[in-house]
Amino acid sequence: GLEAKVGELEANQFSTTTKLNGIATMVVGGAGNTGLGDEVTVNYDVQLNFDTSFTGKDLLRTTLRAGNFGNSVFGSGNTTLETAFGEEDSADSVTINRLFYQFPIGERVTATVGAKVEQPDMLAMWPTAYTANILEIFTRAGAPATYSKNLGAGAGIWWQADGSGFNASVNYISAEGAAEDSRIGAGEEFSVTAQVGYAGESWGAAFAYTYSDVGYVFDNSSNNIALSAYWSPISAAWAPSISAGFGYSDFNTDRPFDESTSWMVGLQWDDAFMQGNALGMAIGSAGQSNAASGRIDTLGVWADPGTNTLAYELWYQWQVTDNISVTPAFFWIENSGRSDTYGGLVKTTFTF
């Protein structure tokens, strides 16, 4: 009888090989001179990651996500102030944000396939130690055209050397708007990324190339390269980690411009003023101002002719408990020829 009851329990329980981890973020803040309103808003973003392993070495990731940043200056409608925690999908609707499968091929190679996978999911390393996650333009290693974070259907493979930090990655992604639409197809609106890098104990660097046919900037295909690096002290000290990156793009266009550049430098002090807390700041290219609309709409890249702008951010993360942190942040965007954009926010993050 006991064996029968145990068998029934095992047959009906949730998979023992699946783990749930989540991030819930609440944000209070606002910004002036954005053209989208200057009132204070309260927004949220929730991500639930279900990680399943069938062999102990593979990974099936399913991510559910919901938020309400759609009408906020921190949402995806404002490419300058879009935050790293803003939700792009329908307000207050739970959607599938990731669905991909990773598995090893031999000892040093990992493959990834997915119906909804993002570019960083298929890179052996992300070449920055700057983890602020405030303004989105500072989360792309100084090269937003190369590290586009294209999301859609894709496949990739990476290799990591045995006993050293050398690695190489290559992946293909068809943007979700094309891959799921029978009128367009998975062979259109795509990006191909190749990266070689080194990730050591205290420093790392990577060179990457992306051919993009998505046209998320200027609606053109482009060839993009990036050189990014970081250094971190082995133990927390007065010296911060230093992250820097540079990007260059060549656009296939008949417009007056055909080239662009981007860059960023980020500093981060761990255990700042108190163990577990962190202090950080960053400066970098904010994009090109659109003279007609007065807005910045090129996601952090500079192209001539145009008005090139700079972005700054300063933040302090207070680790209240192991799973709760509060981060006040201030940002400033220089806008030549018109009033600068400035603002602040307080982000409360729960991890579980």
C-alpha cells in the first residue's frame, strides 16, 4: 500500500528536474523634456524562469513575463530612456518571453535552438562587468548595433577552451515579428553574430561582428563590429571594475550617412560604503537627435549628419536582504540645440 501511494505521488508531482527563479521589479520615477510627458509613474515588471534539465547537462528555459511600462517614458517607445527592466509586451498580459533548449556537444561545445531566444542567450560570454541595468543603452557593451539583443527564432553554438578563458560563438536569429509570420518567414529580418573572447579571473575582452538585416536603426541592413573589455578587482576595494566598449557600423543605404559609431565607459564599486551594496556610474553615446521630431531615436549610435548626444547615469544599490534590493538612480541626456533630458527613479527588486 505504501509503494502504491508513493507511486501515485511521483506520478502527479511537479518535475523534480525543473527549477523556478523569478525577478519582480517595481519602479517609481520620471523624466523631463522627453516629449512623452513629464509626470511621475509607478510601473512593474515580473519575470518567471522555469529551468528544466533532462540529463543534468542540458537546459530547457521557459520564461513568463508581464509588465506595464508601455505608456511610461521608461518603456520601449522611448529608445533613449528605455530601461533594462522595461516590458515590451502588452500591458499587464503574461507572455512567453523565452523558449529555448541548450545541450552539450562533447566536452567543450554547447548548442542552442529556440523558438524565442535572444542574442545574449547564445554567446559564451557577455563582455562587460557593468551590471547596473538602469538605462538600456548602457547594457550593450558600448556597441548596441553589434549587441542588438535581437529576439526571435534562432540557433547558435559556442566553444570554450579547456582550462582557459578563450571562447568563440556564432548564432543566427530571425526577429520574432518575421519568424512567426507566414507572410514574412524565418529567413527574413535576421541577424548573424560571431564573437571571439577571453574571460579570465579578473578581466575579459571580446571582439564581435554582426550582420543585421533587421533594420532596427535607420531601417537598413548593416555590418557592425564591436570591441569590448572589462577589468574587476579580485576582491572588493577602493578601485572599481572598469567596463568599456566601442562599436562601428557600416549601413547599406542611399541616405546621406552610411557609417556610425558608439561607445560607453562604466565604473562599478562593489561593497561601496557597506558590504553587499554597490555604486556605479556610466557615460556614453546616447544616439543621434532627430531634427524633425526633436527626439533621439537611434538607440545609442552616432551617425553624421546629425546632432550627437551623450548620456550619463549614477546609481547606488542598497542590498536590504539577500533577496531584496533598492536602487535610486539619476540620469542625464545632453541634447544639443534644445533642453536636456534628465530624471530619476527608485527601483526595488525582489529575486526568488
